[in-house]
Amino acid sequence: MRIGRLQLAGYHPNVVKIAMIVSNHYDPDPRVHKEAKTLVNAGYDVTVYAFDRQHMKAPGQETVDGVKIARIRTQRVAYGATLGTLVALRTFKKKVKQRLIRNPPSVVHCHDQDTCSVGLWWQRKSASYLNGNRGKFVFDAHDLYWTYLTQQRQHSRTSQMASGVLRAYDRFFASKADLLITTSEAMGRHPGFAETYREWGCKPVVVWNAPFKPRTIPPLPERFTIGYVGTVRYFEMFEWLIKAIERLDPTERPDVLLAGHGVVQSKVAEYIAAAAERLQFKFTATGAFRLDELSALISKTSMQYCVYPDTSENIRGSMSVKLLDSVAHGRRVIGNMDCLMGDWINSNHWGWTVKSGDIGAIRSALSEGFYLTTESRHVSLTAPPYWSDQEESLLAAYQHRVLPKPSSA
């Protein structure tokens, strides 16, 4: 049964504690924060335990939108240092377990596979700390985690074997979780993440990483600007973009805005900056940004660039967050064809789809986008899913699958 917004707003359980665990330093993580804030607004007590591997400047303890945040430091580790990250992650999870014993929650909500061992441990050990009650374990699968090891076309036998082990662990955690949440499902001929888990016999709840509905749709900027607002993971996609821009007539070349952090952010920023000087376009790189800065960043763009290397199930079955954010703000997108996001783009007429690495097709989409966005400062697009609908799915899943019905007060 669908739960109405007013009904949800009036629901207040008696101080039910939820511990969320995330393997980043939470600055904040947009999806995690949306979920945590939704649960706080419904009356739950939520603490996010975050992995501060780089000793960031953010405070160790703070409260944002009612969400308590505990950033736990380990030995300092650089992004991309695989062995060091594994060692530090193990230390982080050990420290989280100690915190859970001191402050026992009813639910441990694990974001992505690399934190699930804590949720499973709590499910098995919590009765000793909860007066005989068993704590619940939620597995929130943002990605198909094991695919990161085999996303390059030339991957080793070792990476294939390691990916297989991670896939087996993912299936095991999914089967043991009291609630399995994931972020996509088929809407055309291409499967999302939910279909993978259903093939394994699991019953995932799909909560799209949808944007908040903006108060207004900002006009397009005077200068044609292609944007990328999100995590910067793949260098080659930006090589394709620059090579496509190089093929454009100089009068059609867009400015470029790059916002976000990630393992290749510095390398990408240096590469685009050099191209901007050579090809005479303006380039802006902002680095990491807060959720409340998102709308202002997108308003500086005309289009969003979402063409990823399509070498893994993770890309083919995912829905780019920046794609939905862009469409919500009236910006068309360039994305991958022959995958889930391509189905959404084509069926809703949100922009252009191209094959991964097809520089000529990217160039054509940019050229068409240039004339469309310079002819009109306002774009009317079919609305994407909004978070207001997704939070109802999240709360319904919590109430029906994880926590007992609240006692009447």
C-alpha cells in the first residue's frame, strides 16, 4: 500500500536508533544524506559513521539537518592506494563496532558492500546489547561493487578472480540482509541492478538516487557550457570529450565546467586546462562541492556530459545521478546508448545517446546542443523521478521489513 506524505510526516517511533556506515568521509555523500535526512524527519535517530581516510578538515563530530555524523580517522591513505585502503578500512570497521557496542542501534544500515561485514556482525551479536532483541542489517547497494575490478578492457586474471570473490560476498550479504535496497531497475530492454539481485532470489527495494525538485528552473547561461558535476573516476571519457571539442568549428566550442572530486580529478583538470588554452575555451574546475551548492553549479551549464566507459555491468545497469540532476534543472544530457541510462534518455527525449568512445557522435551531439541552447534560454523537459517519491519507498520498506510497527502514542 502506498504511504501518503502526510501520513509519513506524522509517524514518530520511540527513539529508534539507526547507524549508517559509509566508506567515505561524508562531506556529505548526497545519496546517503538524503536517506538519513528522510529517516530523521520520520522520527528516527540517525548517526552516520564515516571513513575519514585522508584526515579531511571536516569536524569529527557534527549534526547536519538533524543527522549525527561521526567521522572516524584511521591511518592516512591516499585515494587509489588499494592495499593501504584495505588495511585502513579494516581499522575503520573495528572502530565502528566499538562505537556500536557503546551506543547500540536497532538497525545498522550499510552503504555498499565494503561496509556490510559490520551489519552482518551486528545482526548476529546485537542481542547481547539490545536486551535480547536482534538488531537488523540493511544492505544499501549503490553499485555492483565487484565490477570495479574488471571495468578496464585489459584486466588481469588476478582481477577477474578477485571480482568473482567479491561477487560471491555480495550475493551472500544480499541473502542475509533484513532489507536489501538498490538504485535501479529495468524500464526498457536493459536491466538495472535490481534484476541482478532478483536473479539471485533476493527481493530488493528500488530507491532511485533521484534529485530534489528545484524551486525554479534556472535559465541557460549566455555561453554554451558543457558540464560534469559529480565524482571524477574515469580519465578516458574526458579524452573523448576534448577530442570531440577539437573537431568542432571554433565558434561552436563550449566552455567546460568540472565539479567534483575523485581518483583522477587532478589529472583530468590538468588535461582539460591544457586543452582549454590550446583550443581557446574557458575551463572552470571547482573540486568537491556540498549538496546545497549543486543547483548553483548546474545553473552554470547548458548540457551535462555522461558518456562513461561501458566495460562493466555497473555502468550498463546504473542511472547517472548527474543525469537526473541535470534534467531536473532543465539541462539536456549526452549519455551512453545501449544501456539503462540510454533507455531513459531516449524514451524521455532528454538529449543524445552515443556509443562509448565514439568521438564523432559526441562531436555531433555537442554541435546540435550548441544551436539548441543558443536559440533558447529555457528548455522544457519531461520531469525525472524526484526524491519526494523515493523517500516514500524507503520509509515503507523500513516500516514493513525492518522495524516493528510503532506503538500508538
